[in-house]
Amino acid sequence: MRLEFAPERDDDTVDIILGRAFTNLLTPTEVNQAVAGNGQRAAPPGTCGVVSTED
């Protein structure tokens, strides 16, 4: 799974691209587990009201 941020997008749509190795869809529970398994991502600077603490 690759997560990619596109700051030019202003909607809440998620694009899912299936490759050649795709074999089946996951259940909603399995999707949630896979996303959670990637760990918590930090929001990119300047988004979601996040203020950078790096100086």
C-alpha cells in the first residue's frame, strides 16, 4: 500500500489503483486493519490546522 498526499485536491475522495497482482476485495474490517497497520501518518505542513513544531 502506498499513501500519497495531493495538496491540490480539495475534496474527500480517495483514489484506489489496483495493480496486476490484485486478486480480491477486502472486507471493510480487513481494510481498516490494513490501514491501521501502516501506522499513524503526520499531516503535511500547512494542512489540517497542523502547526509545525520544527524550528
